[in-house]
Amino acid sequence: MKRQSPPRSKILLVDDEPDLLSGLKRSFAKRLPDMEVLTATGGREALDILVQQEVDLVLMDIMMGEMDGLEVLDHIHSNDPDQTVILMTGYGTIELAVDAIRRGAWDFVTKPLELDNLTRILHKGLERSKLLNENKKLRSRIYPDGILADFVGQGTLMQKLYKAIKTSANSEYTVLIRGASGTGKELCARAVHTLSRRSKGPFVMVNCPTIPGELLESELFGYRKGAFTGADRDHDGLFFKANGGTICLDEIGDIPVNVQTKLLRVLQEQEIKQLGADTSTKIDVRIIASTNADLESKISEGAFREDLFYRLEVLTLRMPSLHEIPEDIPLLADHFLKKVQIELGINEKRFSGSALKKLCDHHWPGNIRELQNVIRRAALFFPGPVINGDHLMIDSPITSPGSEINREPEMDIIPYKEAKETCIDSFTRQYVHTLLKKSNGNISEAARLSFLTRAALQKIMRRYAISAEKFRK
């Protein structure tokens, strides 16, 4: 029986310069013979291709006429946050690169393109996509209904949450997601949408506090041309964008009372009236709201409408804080460590027993987001295959949530600047010692591992009087 060859990886090239597209396609045919190369001459064409078929990597220009690359990137990641996207531009600035990475680009290259370097980046990007796809397939085999595709916890509280998400998704009722900051409320909202009959419709996430109060109404409900000074065109608003799908109003407890009044009408009548419009327009949108605020206290203070609260609280999902699910911390830590390895392209690492104990003992006021950041720092700053307890830059453990006694060792108070410099000195010495031990005193290898130049590393070693000789075997 003839063995089937594995499917070819697909790369999508997006640029509004046809000559560049054809040139890159010819180059990749020679340099990446096992890849299938697709092309698109604009953002909308690229989005159409991504709807029709799976692509392993997108290489896209930023400066395009119809839709720029950053706008296309936002559309791509609203549907698939894991899609590997590399942006290219002839206008390379630090600010543009930072904005591109912040918005989800995996990497950033400047024109004129250096093909050897670009080929290396593409290989790394394709390897990232391969690892992510393998992880998704594994998780889909373990959890065939897909509900846990992005969740990790398996404890009792999380199992109850999964059942509640499934039940909520089967209805059209409004959902209120409550929980502390960093517990995964957005992930929960996306799961409800994905499992609902609206899954093929848009999912619009609105971070309410980031939109100034005076602009929130017009952003949510839209406006007509001439409604106010500067309104030189019609603007649909976010509710119109979510029509046929779901809108999630994140941190709803922070929206102004006048916007709460209009939102109440949307919930009651399923219609909106845009600023400057004479009539209301019917919409078909499911509303999910989330908050870390004590809405009951806000109601008693007059900062939140009681009738809106009861309209929102038809179905309530509560996200547990991390200290409530300590049995899931090792699973979460391992999950985030694997993600960091993919993000950074580094060799496999694992936690020691002391590291896992320290993670489980910590109270985690920042919840899952804090845990993820701690693991990112440890994986980035400490080379080597094992992450130990002293590699985890977290405070001393608090033995019980809400404990009135913080059992930290007593210490003399010294000036802040002096204390900070002492911590930095201690961290730097430990880091360089670990680095040189790993590289057996080879300064060039140590510089490569730390992403420092050889000269910069030698300068640090001179400052702290650290010699590489004693680390050489």
C-alpha cells in the first residue's frame, strides 16, 4: 500500500505590488520547495482566502492601499488569534514594529528584503505553526467537543464552569461573566460565542474603560453624518458590526450612567438609535457582559442602574480566582511554559519540584495573567532546561487567602533607590553566574544565549568583577 505524503505547508503572500509577489513566489519555489505559496494583491482578497482554506503562515506588507496590513492583522486575529503573521514594510521604525507586535504580529521585517534572513524567519514561523497545530489536534482528541480547546484546568470548579458555559451557549439569553482581573473572562465569553448557534457570526470585544466616556455612546451605537461637529460621514458603530453575532462588553461596571440607559433599551427592544438618526433600527445581537466590579455596591452608590443589572444577570458565569483552584496550577504552569517555548523558539524546559511548590504556595493576586507573566520572565532570563524555585520572581507565599498576618521576614528599611539597586545587583550577579555555568565559561556562547552582544556582556562582567575562568571545565 502506497504511503501518503504529508500535506504541504501553505504560505500566503499579501502585497499590492504584483511584481514583488511574483518575485517572492519564484524565490520561495527554490528556497522552500516543500511549501505551497498562495498570493493576494490586497487585504480583502487575503481575508477571503483565509476563510476558504487553512494557511500556516501569512507574510504581508503593511503599506497597502485598500486596507493596510495592521487592519488586516486585526481581522485575522479576531478570528484566529494563533495565526502566524509576519509583516513587512519599507518604512521600518521602532514604533511601527512595536505596534505590529503588540497587535499580534509574530515578527516584523523591513524592505528591501534580505532573502537568507527572511527564509530563516519563515522556517521558524512555520515551526511555530506546526507546534500550535499539533497541540490543537492533541487537545481536540482529549476534548472532542472543543469546549476545552483554550482552557486548561481540570479541577472540580473548572468542570462546573465548563458545564455552565455549554448550558449558556445553548440559549440566546444575556450572560454576565463575573470574576477578578486576570481570571480569563474574555476566554469564557469567546467560548460561549463559539459554542452557540451564532458561532459563524462576528464576535466583537469591547473594552469599555479604554474608550472615553464621551465617545463610548457613538462608538457603541454609531452616528449619522452631521450628528455633531466632525461627523463628516456615517459611522455604523460596534453593535452594527456585531449584527448576527455576539458583542462582549468588558468591564461593564465602568460605563457612564447615560450609556447604561441606552444599553437598557437595546436589551429590552433589540434596537438601537444612532446619534443624529430619526428612527431606531432593529438588530440581532447577543450581549455578553463581564466585570470584576462589585455591581451591587455600585447600585447602592447610584453608579449603576439596578434595572440594567437585572437585565444583564439572566445567566451568570463566575470565573474562579487562581487561589480557588490550586490543583490546576501545575497544569496551567506547564501549559504556559510550552507556549513560551513556542513564542521564543527556545529548547524544551521543565519545572523542578521546588518551583512547582513555590507556584502552588503563592496567593496570585493577579491570577492567571500574573502566573503567565512570571513563567515568561523565568523562561526568558534563566537559561537551562530546568526552572528552579529561585528562578521564579514572585513574592513570598501567603499561606492563606485573606490572611491578616503577612509572615515576611523583618528587615531594616533603607532608601528606595538603594533597595532597588541592591535587588538589581543581586539579580544580575545570579543571572550572569547561571549564564556562564551553562556556557562553561564561553563568553561568546553566553552572549548568544542571553541575546546580548559579546561587548555588552563583558561590560557587565567587568562591572561586577565576574571572571569566566572559574566556570571553564
